[in-house]
Amino acid sequence: MSDLEAIVEGLNPAQRAAALHQDGPLLVIAGAGAGKTRTATHRLACLLARGVPPEAVMCITFTNKAAREMRDRAVALVGADARRVMIRTFHSAAMVLLRQYIGDFPESGRTPSFTVADPTIQLALLKEAIAERNFDLKANRPESFLWRIGRYKNELADPESLLARQPSHDLMDWSRVLEMIRSTDRYVNRLTAEIWKRYEEKLRRNDMVDFDDLINLFVQMLREKPDIRADLQRRFTYLQVDEFQDTNVAQLHMVKLLAGKRQNVMAVGDDAQSIYSWRSADIRCILEFERHFPGARTILLEQNYRSTGAIIRAANRLIAHNAGQRPKRLFTAAPEGRPVVAHEAETEVDEAKWVVQRIRAGAEAGRRWGDFAILYRTTAQGRPFEEELREASIPYQVVGGPRFYDRREVQDSLAYLRLVHNPRDSVSLERVLNAPRRGIGERGLQRLLALAAQRGVDLIAALRVAADEGVLQDEAAAGARQLHDHLRRAREALERQPGRFAAAMERLLRESGYLAYLQEEDRRKEERRSEVVESLIAAMHEFERRSPDGGLGAYLDHLALLEGQEDESGGDVVKLQTIHSAKGLEYPVVFVVGMEQGLLPYQRALEEGNLEEERRLCYVAITRAREELYLTGARVRWQRGEMVLTTPSQFLSEALGPGPAQPLWVPASAD
Ligand code: ATP
Ligand code: MG
């Protein structure tokens, strides 16, 4: 048996055809659990077995965790060479390539040590931009600009194109009302464009890019720099993209530009699982794949290997109610298995109790904690389940729960790290100047920034110059001089030993007085923030141990790419997560909770006419289950301080009932 045959041995004929496909565009489209990800992994192995160099393949996955899994499986199939394949998310691939090439793209205004602005920094910069125009921050909330600008970036727009944009209410001019709407629209676009321009300028000056920029700037570089484009096209001869249904326009362009004339693109996806339109995913990217990549071959996979017959039937019935889906067959050779159970509890607390009871019973019958997942529409729904699990002493993890990195003390510590790494970062400087206070207020900061710009020095150097030349005086000068010394010493330590950043950063946080300041605050307020910083320090040392040649930059990148949704633990614990974050995953036992009108489908989506996307979301949830599926809800629920009688989700009868006239809740005694 040849190597290739050994690799495709366990695949069905359609999967095999896809895995053996070599040149030219290929679209693999299939329902949930039909082995799309598995097929893509085997295709990667086939390419390597055929002698394609690992460095010539780029695989895009939806999460960092999925990337790790694909890498491990490819290594198991063809050996350690597969480690050298670039398997990353869109953002992470764009980031490493930007770092490598941005030195040859000086027009971007960034250096190879640019940092990624997280939402806290983005908001700080937007606030500055809004304040410069003397706009009221209440009426012009930075969050709304952040959201709008993010969306435009995902469409590859820029401030200029926004100004040229026609008002969106493009109806007949039949009344003055419409004219009013038009001019409001034009006004909002002008305002956004202007704030956006200032915001971009600030990012540049700080040597920063924001999360969406990673893709945009990369696409811009590919467009404007033919040499870089040619180099990258030579370097990556094969591209594979998983979860293609959630690609946005900017990402589609990234793929097209990298593929060039060769068009060796394998896209894998399921239009019925497109659930990220709110983040500008554009379902047309997959529906019109053949238009973007002419001559593409399409392969459909129809056999589901994940779930029992009962689960697949529920999924098929549900999604059949969507008019906008490409019709697909999905069958399984697996036995019927246990019936899908729907359970209506009295209150949300009773719902949580019921679920936890089931989990306990399952564990007693031999299941591991890690076999169970509780999926919900909105993060807040997790709370009662957490409480019941804690009560029952069952180990659990909230995937994407309150982010460690959003805490004030973590943000403060990271500001020190960022400033050392990127001494043009004025937002981090401002944080550092205030934690602890050093007698340098808003005016002092402005002087420092102006001085740095005038002299063409970075912000760390400016601290020293300001102190020496009397730009800052007394307490402020002393504070600036001290801070300068600490930061410079940290930078020097990194220059000597770039890989050993953790000890240098630990020293900085201790000697600069930050930790002592926190400890003092903890004593006063009876808090434990300093312990959080100690655990951050431990995490840095751990990161350094695992990636010895990474360094501070790699650590900051690692943090920037943790989207907060990902499960980093991998331990044997019950998982609580939103449906959005469960895409691509599978669990033996799944509870989809809160099956009520207004929750799933979500109220706002109902109002905006997005019922089909909610149905796709429910489809994703249901199809995560391998052996047992429970759909639960509460008859009454607290909403805005009131007990409200709920209505069962319409998806229940769509998925389970033979017709809409049937009772909505299927008796739980069925199992
Ligand atoms: P999703 O749409 O949820 O991302 P998918 O189409 O990517 O699903 P996979 O995750 O690749 O599906 O596969 C689902 C499950 O079926 C996995 O456990 C996988 O190992 C198994 N599987 C896929 N194909 C086969 C096969 N030919 N033989 C046996 N098991 C298979
Ligand atoms: Mg998959």
C-alpha cells in the first residue's frame, strides 16, 4: 500500500476524492459532522506525502485550539515534518506575516515590533479622538464607533470610501422624511470617517494595529507591494480554509491575493452553520465560491459520523425550515440511539438543577466530566448552571468566561510590558504613569508626547530628557527619572537575553513599585489584586518554559490572539459555553438550555428579521452532540426584575414535533 493510500484508508469515497485533490480550487461543502475538518487534515497529509514542502502549505482554522488539533493529527499521519506547516487562524497568520514583511512596507508607519491594540486600548484611543473634536462622550459613545469601524474594516472599507458612500436608505425620494434620514446618514458617515481617521493616526503614532487591522493591513500590503505579494505567492503554493462559511470580505481577499493565479485553494464549510454575520461574515463568500475561483470543483459529503440517528433527524428537520440554505442530505449509519429529550422546568434554577442531576447520573453510569457540555445563547445564561455545579462539587469551566486579561491589575501589568516592548505606546505610558501615581498628570503626559515628537525620540527616552531639561519639575521630574531607569534596565535585560523575558518583567513590576502599590491597596480595601499579578508572573514564566525562543513579543502576541472564547484547559471538566464558541467541537452529551422564544431565537434577532441565522445557531448547537441531546427551558424566568411566563422556542417543535400542531414539549419520560 502506498503512503497515499494509507492516509486515505479510513475515508469514504467522497472524502477520499477531496483528500486526494491536488491542484486547482476545491470547495468541500457538507452538513455538520460529515468529516469536513477531518478531510481537510487528511488532504494536508496527502500533500506532504506527495512531497509538497511543509513550508509551502497554509491552513486556516477558526480557533487556535482547532489549529493545534489539526497539527497533531497531521503529525500522527505523516510524521514530524507536519509541524512546519503554517496552521493558524486568519488573524494569527496575518500577524506573523506582517511582522516578517512590514519592514519592507514603511508606508504602513509600523515597525516589526508593532503591538496589537486590545479593546481597552482601542477605546482609550477613540475617546481621545472624540474628545479632540469636543464631542460629548455620552452622545457619541466610543463603543459605538469601535463597533462601526470594526465592521467597515471587515468589509475592507476606509474613511475615504465611507465618505463617498451613498446613504443606505436608497428609496424613492417621496418625502422630506426620507431626505432627513439621508442627511442624518451622511452626517453619521462623515462623523465616523473623521473619528476613524484620527483613530488611525493614533494607532500609527503608537506603532499599533487593532485586531481587524491585522487582516486589513496585510491585504493592503499584498495589494500595494507587488514584490511582497510575489514572494508570498511563491512561498505558499497551497491554501486550505476551514469554516469558510464564516469568512468576511477582507479575509476572502486575503485568500485570493495569496492564491494568485495558481488558485490552489481548498475551502471547507457548511452554509447552514454560518453564524457570524454580526461580525461581518458574509455567507456569499461560500455560496459564490465558484465565482471567486473559476473552474472550482465542488464535493459534497453526506454521511454524518458524529451523531446518532435521533440527533441527525432533529437537526435535519430543524434546518429544513430555512429557505435560504443550500439543500443538503445528511444521513448516518449510526444506530438511532437515545431519543432527544426536551424538558421544561419551572424556573431557571430548576432547569439548572435538572441538568446537573442528569450530569451526576451520567457520571455515575461511567461518563467523564469532560463528556458534558452546556450550551447557551448568551453568556449571562451560564450563571445558574455555574452555581448548581459548584454546589454539587462538579468540576466545570466557563469557556470564554470573564476574561482574566480584562482585569484592571492585569491591564496595568501588561501596560508595563507593552511599553518596554513598544516604547511608542502612549496609551500604556499613560497607564504606567498612573499606577502608581508619579506626580505626572494629563498635562505632564502631553508634554512628554510633544517632547518625544519634537526630538524624534521614543517615550522612554523622553522621560529622561523631560527630567533633565526641566520640562518636568520636582516630584514629576523625580518620578520620570526613576521610571525611565526601570524601563531602560528592563529593555537592556531583554536585549542581552531576548528569550528570558519573564524574570526581567517580574523585576520591573517589583522594582518599579507597582506590586508594592497594589499590596498596599489590597490591605486598605481588603482585595487580592496583587495575587492576580503574581499569577500573571507565574503564567509568563510558564510561557517562557514552553516556548524558550519566544520572548516578550511572542508573549504579547499570544495574549492578543487569545480571543477569550477558547478553552485552554483541556482538563476533564464540564464545559459551559456559548453556542458561538462551540462551533466545530463535539461532545458525547450536550444540553442546549434556554430553549425559549426571545432567548433562542434571540429577541433582537427576531425584531431584526434574522430568524434564519438563529435557526442555524440552533442547528450548530444540536449537531455538537454525539450520543445524547437534551433541550431544556424554564416556564418562568426573571427578566428585568420581573417573573415572566415564557413561550417555548419554536425550534423545539420544528426539530422534534412531526408538525406544528403537536405539543411543544416532548415528555421527558421518553428516555
Ligand atoms: P463541523 O461541521 O461540526 O465542523 P465536520 O464536518 O468538520 O463537522 P469532523 O469534525 O471532521 O466534521 O468529523 C466529525 C466526527 O466524525 C469526528 O469525530 C471525526 O473523527 C468523525 N469522522 C469523520 N469522517 C469519518 C470517517 N470516514 N470514518 C470515521 N469517522 C469519521
Ligand atoms: Mg469542522
